[in-house]
Amino acid sequence: MTAASVQDRDGALRVFNQMEAHDQRLETVYADGSYAGNLEGVVSELWGWNLTIVKKADGQKGFVVLPKRWIVERTFAWLSQYRRLHRDYEFLPATSESMIKWAMVQQMAGKLAGT
């Protein structure tokens, strides 16, 4: 979590530093147009990951489904179905993180069970 005055690109570096310690299998990261710039090169150089920027086509007007973008929106929709995640009730960020992880475990278990 960063202050509102921190650009998305700069905040992403903090997140990537934390991700490095947790996931050795990560190869590709998708981000929206607000992360465009030299971040792609930095991510590739420091962590060896491929950062792919998903952005609108030039001159695009109206709503168009962008590749890979729907995955994030779908996941947020799943998470918002859980009462504890519908609003931010938690005091500690670690508690919110635990609730998100638990909700995703339930989602994956349901998918494996075919429900």
C-alpha cells in the first residue's frame, strides 16, 4: 500500500520486491497502461520476468474487452461475493490479505469440486 502521491510505476517496484521472495515460478506479469514506461526493462533486468502492458488501441472509443484484463476484473467480482471482503472492515492489512487468501482457497476448492 502506498500514498496516493506515489505513481503506480513506483509502487509496483515495492510489490515486485515482495513477490520475489514468495514465487519462484513467476514468468509473466500483466499490467495496464498506467505502468508503461521504463518499468518493463527494470522488471526484466532485476527479476527476469516479462512485464506485458495491456493498453487500449490508439483512437479507441467506448468499451472494448482487453486481453487478460478480464481475468483481474473477474477475480475482483469473485472476491466481492465474500461478506468480509465486500467492504474493508479489517484494521490490519495482514488480516485483509489473509481473508483474500482464504476466499481464493474457497474459490479454487469449489472449482476443483465442480461447484
